Amino acid sequence: MTELAVRPSAVATRWWRDAVIYQVYVRSFADGNGDGIGDLPGVRGRLPYLADLGVDAIWLTPFYPSPMADFGYDVADYRNVDPIFGSLDDAKALIDDVHRHGLRIIVDVVPNHTSDRHPWFEAALRAGPGSPERERYIFREGKGAAGELPPNDWESIFGGPAWTRVEDGQWYLHLFAPEQPDLNWEHPQVHEEFADVLRFWLDLGVDGFRIDVAHGMVKAPGLPDVGRSGQARMIGMEVVPFFDQDGVHEIHRAWRRILDSYEGERIGVAEAWAPSPERLANYVRPDELHQAFNFHFLTAPWDAEAFREVIDESVRTSALVDAPPTWVLSNHDVKRHVTRYGGGDLGLRRARAAALLTLALPGSAYVYQGEELGLPEVLDLPEQYLQDPQRLRDPDSGRDGCRVPLPWTQDKPFGFAPPGAESAWLPIPESWGRLSVEAQRDDPESMLTLYRRALRLRRELPGLGDGPLVWLDSPEGSLAFSRGEGFVCAVNLRDRPVELTVAGELLLASAPARVSGGRVVLAPDSAAWWRGR
Ligand code: GLC
């Protein structure tokens, strides 16, 4: 691989060290053409909303041509746009428009596997065993007298064996659905292809990539058995021969050189699951990627000690490699946090507090579309709509309920699509009219107003974003910390009020806070921000 020179103009604004990045799940954000599925023109039409919300960048989930076996995470052509999402011209127009709105744009890249309809995989099937075409994937002979057993005991993340047998008797590896064959990253063509794909999108002006399964591309030599059931490995953060192998870091280093060869600090964000925060920090060493999602924070229970531990751990380990910590509460793969935190009013109260906590922490924060509206998980989607491949194999872990389209207006069909459009691909619950952007926009008490105020303050206050965090004494079951010159965030995670001593001006609270003299009473499951005197 060629070594690329770093252009002087790639010198640091370090925008990504404290950016708030909004995740757009394209299918469900806004439908521009009325076919019931969100698309790139739909995103373009809502850029004023995102700019007004006050985020710094957007990350778009895959919009490339795909048979949609895993909703676009099965890519058939890495350099184009699926017709359901628009055209390449729409992508170019969107990238330019994002920049005109003062935002940045990150796109998804899916390097661990392709679609089974990718020309490479189709050629591999046609060419047969022993062909150079098969070398780009992981084909093996099976075990057993007639090769009738899979080559090893690995299980797919979506359930069932990670191997599928083809007509000529060989098996191919797929860590996810059978429609997502794993690439062989020992093959130089795979490296060249992805370097070229990155350049294709960088040339079009994207500001970076979210790298899907960034811990998965390299497998342990000889593909050894795991020896135990393979389910939930991704979340279990165990050491397994198909994830977090040291070899993946060489790939990320090569990609960093490509990113650095472009102007304007283009970034790489790892979706990586590692067995420990230290191992996760390896992905964001100075010559690797810029950020890695912090799933340890996302999986923490609603408990002051648990949060404090994961915050300390994340800050400590990212400091080891001088990377910014990141904070994620929800995404398109997990139950929405309003529901995880208890659902109903309780879940909403906690989600409001969690928003103030997250946006006050050092580093970069991710907002999953709809969390700024307080959307809960939809748990009662009618059976006929459920399509997530993960659910088809494991009924308890479907991801459809966090992917329901956004409600933009109060009345049915809630403004997701232009008037007269097809119904949305997943039905929007009747009750979501009151959670719509229209219903919340001018309501001073709404979740949307809380996010807008918090994001505005985050930009104005120098102590927020990148920089140190200092813990302050606070009663059991609560957290309090300062950032920079006198900024204080306090969170009460208990089911009864707590009293704190805080000097200064109350800037924002997730629930009414009683202030008298220097004493403040924080309501149960609430948070507040102060500016010190
Ligand atoms: C990532 C994506 C998820 C997808 C999987 C396979 O975890 O976030 O949606 O199913 O990769 O590509």
C-alpha cells in the first residue's frame, strides 16, 4: 500500500473532539418521494431542522444499492445509491447542502462483509472451489465424512451457524446473515477495493466514515473453534477468534493515512466491540481512527455508581491514547433508552436527565434520531411488519421497534412523507402525534426544547466539550461534576429528591429544581446545569 503525505491543510481544528453527531437512520428519517421509505432528498429537506437543533454533524446509515437483507448493511455496490434512497446526484447534492448548513457529514462503510449479490460474491459462486474469485471470501471445506458439517463451531451474531453450504459442497463464512458473506482481509484486492471506496466518497466531500464492525475484519489464523455457544458474543465483549484480532489495527492505520491525505480533518469512527475499555482504546490510537463508540456507557444501568464507573473508565482509557471519549445512549441496533430506563413517564424523566448528563461529559456525543423527541421503543408492532433479520432468528431481540419513522407533524400520517404518500414502511403509533416535532417545537417543557437549549449552551460555554471533568461531592445515588470555569452538572438517579449545595446560576434543568440560598433540591431522576460565579 502506498504511503500518503499529510497535507498541511489537514492541520487541526479538531472539530471531532467534541462534536455532537446526529445519527440519521435514512429509511426512517424523512420520505421525500412518497414511497413510504425515507430517502436522501428527505434528509436534505430536513437539514434546517438539524442545523436549528444545534448538532455539528450527521452520520447516515448505509444508502448504497442493497437487496436489504439487513436493511442496507448488505452492500451490493459501494459507490452508488440504492434507488429507494435516491441517486448519486442526490447524494452529491446532500453533501453540498449539509456543508451549506454549516454541518458535517459522515457515511457508513461496511467492510466486514458484502451482500451475497455483490458482483464479487456472484463471481465466487460461479467460479467454484479453488478459484481466485473464492479467495476474496472465506470459503472452506466442511467437516464430517462428506463435508456435511460446518468447518468450525462459530455462530452468527444473528443466530444459527456462521457458515452456509453452497451447491458444490463448500461452505462460506458469514458472521451476520447468510446474505452477508465475510470478506477475506488477507487478500490484497480487498484492501485495494476499500481504499478506493473511501477515496470515492472523500472525493465527493464526505467528512468521514462510521466503520461497521470495525473489530471484525480479521479472523484468528486457522479459524479455531470457540468451544462455547456463540450467541450474544458481540455484546458479551468476550475474547473470540473472530473479533478484535490485533490484525484489524493495520487496516485502520492504512485508512487513517488515507483520511489524513485529504483536507479538512476527515474522520473514522469505529463501531467496535472490545472485551475491555483498554482494548477499545486501541482503535483510537493517534495513528488509527478518531473515535470509537462507547457501548459500555450505553449498556450501563440507571445507577449512579454504575455511571460513575463507566465515565471514569472511559475518560481514563481514552486519555491513555489522547482520544476523545464518546457517549452513545441509543442507536438503530438497541432498544431506545426511554424504554430501557423504565418506559412511560419514568423512562422519559430519566432520558431527559441522561441527555443533560451526556451533553455535559467531555468528548463527543451521539444523538440517535428521535431521541431528541423522547421517542420510546415501539413494542407492539404488528407481526406482519417485523422484518429485522436478527428477530427472525431470535424473536426477543428484534430491532424494528427502534427504527419506526419519525413523527414530524401532529396529525396522521405525521409528516414523514409528502401528502398523499404510501403508508410509512413501519407504522407510526397513533400516540406519537404529541411527540412530533410540530407538537414539541414551541413547548418550553418539551424534550426537543431541552435538547435545543442544551446544545446551544454546549456551544456557548467554553468548559463543555473537550477538556477535564472534576467530580464533586454529592449525596449517595447522585452525581455531580464540574467542567472548566465553574460549570456544574448534577444528576439525581434516585427515586426521591436529593439536596445539594451549588453556587451559581441555574442554566437548565430536566425537571423543576427548587433553589433556595445555596441549596438546591433536585427532583427524582433529574439533572441540572449551573454556571458558577
Ligand atoms: C452493525 C450495524 C448493524 C448491522 C451489523 C451487520 O452492527 O450497526 O445494524 O446489522 O453491523 O452489518
